[in-house]
Amino acid sequence: MLNSSSPYRFGAMFVTLSAVLHLISPIFGGFSQDALMLFAAGVVYAVIARGLMGDRRWLAYLTFLILMIGSVVALTYAWSLGPVPSWIYVGIIFADWGGVLALFVALWRKPVAVAQA
């Protein structure tokens, strides 16, 4: 994963961290409905992280929005008294905002021009 030349690889690392936090939530949340919803989102995040390792600018834009929305949702759940511990939600918030920042920096730059034959 680190050997990729994708400009979005740093953002993909944060998305991977967020995916891992989502995926371990059933262990700490007792396989509740909240934990299983986090698990499903973690699978989606893992697929997105793998897709970011390619040079897909459209996916980086979409992931940017998904991470912003996901961090707001995690923030609302962090204050609830649900079965999933709040430290998992706080970790997801930090991982999502790290990904937002990394993708913002990568997307702010002009795309690399592709030589046409």
C-alpha cells in the first residue's frame, strides 16, 4: 500500500485507519445494531481505501464528501450512551478528518496531465 504512486495514498491510509476502527466496533460493541452498522460502513471504507490507491480523482472527491459526512455522524454518536464505546467514535472522527485534510491537499493541486499519443 505504501509503494503506490497515487497522489491520494496518504488519504487512503487515513481511510484505512477509519475502516479498521469501524471493523473492530462489533468486538467492543457487543454485536449490537450500532456496531453492525459500523462494521458495514467499515467494509465500504476498506473498498474505498483500496480504490484510492489507483489514480481515481473522482473517487477522491467522493471520498472527501463521505469522510466529512461520516465524521459528523460519528460526532453525534460519540455523545450517545450506546453500546459502542465513545473512544471508537473519537478515533473515527480523527481518522476521517485526517483523510479529509490529506485529500484536500491532494485535490487542491492541479491534476497531472496525461500525454496523448
